[in-house]
Amino acid sequence: MMRLLLASALAAAVIGSAAANDLDGTWLRDDGNARVRIAPCGDKICATNLWIGDTSKGEAAGDKLVMTLVRKPDGTFAGSAYDAKRDWTYAMTITASAGALTTRGCVVGGLICRDVTWKAAE
């Protein structure tokens, strides 16, 4: 039983590391209002706001999403993202291509979703 638990934990860490390597970097949101750093944080992946232009919607530098993602056969990453500031958990899908990401976050069982496009910061 202990070996099974250890193997499961190791597999989760390896999957998290692979996702982080593909998504790792600094990204600019398509509306120009955010600069975000995606990097490993423990066995998860964190997206941390480095800069927010318009803070009127409650976003601030230092806000963080903690993501648990796995690579799907189609190359996308899917899982969940937790926003501690708002105490919300989102269903998350990320599609990565050369120098770009598209994120899709959904709440309320997928009834409310938002897609955001990101480009790699230079």
C-alpha cells in the first residue's frame, strides 16, 4: 500500500514538472493589463501576477493561482486552479503553442467560462 501511495505521489510530481516546463515563463495578457509568471511551486504550478495595470477589478501584483494540471493526449493541459484571494476553484484548460497560451477558466460546473490569450514576454 505504501509503495502505491509513493508511486502515485511521484507520478503526480513528474506530471506537474512536465506541465511547468512547457508553461514556465513570463506571459502578457492579451488586454495588456497583466504580466504573469508561471513556474513550479512545490508539486503544483503557480501563476503569479507580477504587474497589473488596472486594479479596479480587484487584481493585484502578487495574486496567485495554484494549478494542478495534467497533459491530455491532444497536448492541452487540464485540471484545476485555486485562487486563495477569492477562495474560488476553477476548472482550467491551457493550450500552449510557440510563444502563446490560451487559458480557459470555468466555474459553476462549466456554466461560466472565460478564455484569455497570452503571449510570451520578451
